[in-house]
Amino acid sequence: MSGVTSSALPSTAAPLSRPRHGASKRVLPGFNLTLGYTVLYLSLIVLVPLSALVFKTFTLTWDQFWVAVTAPRVLASYRLTFGASLIAALVNLVFGLLVAWVLVRYKFPGKRIVDALVDLPFALPTAVAGISLTALLAGNGWIGQYLEPHGIKLAFTPAGIVIALIFIGLPFVVRTVQPVLEDTEKELEEAATSLGATRLQTFVKVILPSILPALLTGFAMAFARAIGEYGSVIFIAGNMPMVSEITPLIIIGKLEQYDYAGATAVALVMLVISFLLLLVINGLQTWQRRRAGAPV
């Protein structure tokens, strides 16, 4: 054994092979493949339909396009659709925050039931929501029969449209703000209180900056959802031209009259305005994150 060198003995402590520097195991395939699938999927689901809308609109001359999108009845529907959507989103911005705050900060009997009810507009068919609201708010409904004698008419008016849009938009704000509130450090609030800050100062200086990006996101989602809503609004709106006629109903009417180019022209205006508004809101979110020092 003395003649056997140590190099001839098998090495039992050989180091395990290590991955090359910079190499990492990924659960999904590489960047090029996943990016290709992402672009293909988005093209089929988003870009192709929107491109068809644009190309169909281009079959109109500029004069025809302008007449289609600036008719008095269409302009009235723009004002109602975007105005009602904005009001509903602002209402949900305030009360959605209150609902999220109660669900996160308090414990009470039936909390799980209340939490589940927030998601009801997601699961409920929009037509069912519209019929239910109409049955409640109409002149002979459970609530409307007590309001109309006092001159308060909600069903078949723009006010009814706002109520329907509030109903379908509330979950977007609550579910966006709720997880952010859960992650907010309560120690910061306690420190502000110990330093003499009032409740309002604590909310404005400590809580609001941390949840503002989520609030803006929920507002944008509720606003975008309200702009395109049709099923829940069509039953409670009354659909009176120049009064309670929403833009999606104008588009449906043009389609029923086989005016496909006119329908896509109005839809294109809705698309451009919605995109610009969402772009502004996303810009505000980015600005707020930079102010807070969070990664963009």
C-alpha cells in the first residue's frame, strides 16, 4: 500500500458541479420564447380586433367620419357616458376605500359574508344587475315607490345610470386597495400619533401616500369598466335620446342598421378618449411612485 500514491485513490470528497456564473434555472422557458408567446397572445386578443376597428373606420372619408362622431345625439351620449363613469368612479374611490379600511382594520360578526359580497358584481351577470336595480328603483319598486312621491326619480334617468356604474365598479377599488392596506405598517401610524399628529394628519401624511398608487389604479379600472358597461345600464337607463342614451347603445343601434363603419367610428372615438384618460392616470401613478421613492 505504501507504493500506491494518493492520486490513485478515488476522491470521495470531489466538489459537486456548480452552474456557470450568471446561469440560473428558470421555471418557464427563456426570455425569447416567452416574449414571443406574449406578443402573439396579445396580438390575437387585443391588437387584431383593435386593428380591425381602425381599418373599418378608414373606409369612411374624413367628412363622413366627422359627421358620424359629432352628431348631436352622439355628442349627448359622450357627455352622459364619460360624465356618469367619472362620477361613479369618484364615488367608488371614496366608499371603496372605506369598505377596504373596514375589512382590513376591524373584526366583526359576518365579516366574511361582507367580504364575499364585495365580489358579487364580478360574479353576477350584468343584465341581472340591471334588472335588479330597475326593480328596486322604479316607481313601483321596493325603494322607488317611497322616493317618487317626493320628486326623486332614479330609474330611467341619468342618476340610475350612475347607480348602476357604482354597483359594477366598487369591487375594483376595494380589491386594489385592500392588500396595500394590509401591508401598511401600523407602527408608522402609532409613531405619528405619539408625536402629536391628529387623525386627519396621520391619514394625509402617513397612510394616503402609501395607498395613493393603489387608489389611482382602482379608480382607473372602475372608470374604464364603467365606460364600456352595457348590460346593467341598458335596463335602468330608459334609453331616451339626448337624455339617457349611452354611447354603447348608439354603437349597437348603428350595427342593427348595418352601419358598420359608423359604429366603428364612434367606437374609435371612445377608444382614443379612454386610452388618453388611462394614460394620464398611469402617469400620475408613476409620478406618485417616484415621489415615494418606490421602484417604477
